[in-house]
Amino acid sequence: MITWLVAQRFGGIWVKDRVPREKLLAGVTLVVAAVALFGLTAAGRSGASAVDDRPALLGEARQASLTVGMPVATNDRIYGAPSAAGRPIIVIDAGHGGRDPGATSVSGEVREKELTLALARELRDILVERGRVRVALTRDDDRYLTLEDRAAVARRLGASLFISLHTDSAPNPLARGATVYSLSDVASDGEAARLAAAQNGDAVATAQDASPVASMLADLAMRSEMNASADFSMRLLRKSAGRFELRPDPHRFAAFHVLRRADTPAVLFEAGYISNVDDEALLRSPEHRSAMVLALAQAVEADVATRSRR
């Protein structure tokens, strides 16, 4: 055992003694801890909020803060029956969420974010049950996501289709019916342009510094996605006819940021007007939503099958 000569004081007289190394280190640790505790207590009593720029003393406690940037929690979980392994992935985006409730129903009893999440879950379940595709949700709970967060799920998973679910609202209480929107640089009408502007919010298209050839290829890919999105919109309307009410001219288009950034055929589906008494009642009805998600599921499967044969 290693021992150390230590001076100790007894009755005012300093004498030398041999102390085991372990006991000495333990004593030093206790002293340092006591000094740190004293410094922390003193800092708490002082109530000073300003940052102290003095060089720190040995064992001195300082108040400090640490900010760590954490990535937004997004949902990349893929749902699918065992027989669907390797099948195309469909990303379903429940619009709004968290601190963004979306529109409030005419009764004031339900918010858009709750209805879109119910629709997204029900569409996921029927697609998984039918087993022809795999499914991912951008959110499966009440969380806030930016438009870029939502589109990034589709890009990361290499999705074959992106469907953003919403419910509509209008000052006219008689307005009702479902609408499907696809991507276009030019809006089909003023209402579609205003809706896209409202949905886009502060989102700004990211500029990419690319060569002329790369830019041309990206533009061709975008045109192809726009055409495929319009094709899916028409399939969805054919499957929906007679099952639930559609608004006049139900296929519209505009420059929706979330659809553009998904990098895959993408549509925004407005399931009805929660500013209308009848539409609100239907959207809150599980039976009505079942008819709606069945039409969506059949359109998804027909779209995927058609594109896979090309």
C-alpha cells in the first residue's frame, strides 16, 4: 500500500503522519465537492443573471446554459401486410397538427387537424388490409410539422405517391363537397391560387444551383410528376362519383409547396367543408369516412398498377 506523509494539526501543533493514498484522494474529493457546492449556493443567493466573464477559479461553480438543436420528430414507419414486402410506398399526410389546428367546424366542436388525422389513419388501415401497397404517415399523433418536414418523408422513403389530406372552409355556409388539387405552376382559378397561398404560408421554394442539363432534367421530372398527379386526380374522382358529394369542377390545381417538394406524384385532397353543417356531420361520421377512404384506396391501387405496367 502506498502511503503519503501528511501534515496534520493537533492542539495547535503540526505533526507529520502517514496516510493511505485512497484516504487522501477521498478527502480531496470531498473538499472539491464542498467548494463546488458552496460556489453554487452563493451563485443562487446572488440572483445574478448576467454571464460572468471572469476566469473560473479552481472548484468554482458557474451558472450556464446549453442549447442543443434537435431534429423534428417525423414518422418514417412503414405499414404493410407481410405479402406487401417490396410493394410501392404511399405517404399519407394528415394536414395541420400541433399548434396549427387548421379550420374549426361550424359547430365549434371539431378542428381540421383532428379530422385529417382520423382520415389518414383510416386510409392507412384499409390500404394495409387490402395488401397491395405499403403505407407511411407523416404524423400519427397531434404534432406540428412544417411543409418541408412533410414532403421530406416522401423523399426519404422514395414514395410512389403522396396524398395530403385536408378539410375546406369558406365564408359561404352553403359551400360543400370534396375537391382534389394537383400541382401546377399556373392555378386553375383564383380560389385555387388563394388556397395554395394560404397553405404555403411562409414556405419558400429552395433555389438549387445546378447545371443547365441538370435543371432541364429536373424540369422534365417535375412535368412528369404533374401529369401523373393529374392522372391520379381523375382516377380518384371517378372512384368517388356517387359515393359522396363533390363540389363543382372538383379537379383543380395550383402551386402547392408541399406537393412540389414531395418529388413524386402528389395531390391535396379537401374532403369537404367543415364550415357547412351537412359536410361537418358527414366528416364526423365513421360510415361516411369509410366510403371516402375506400374510394381513395381504390384510386391509389389503380394508379400504382397502371404506372407499374409502363
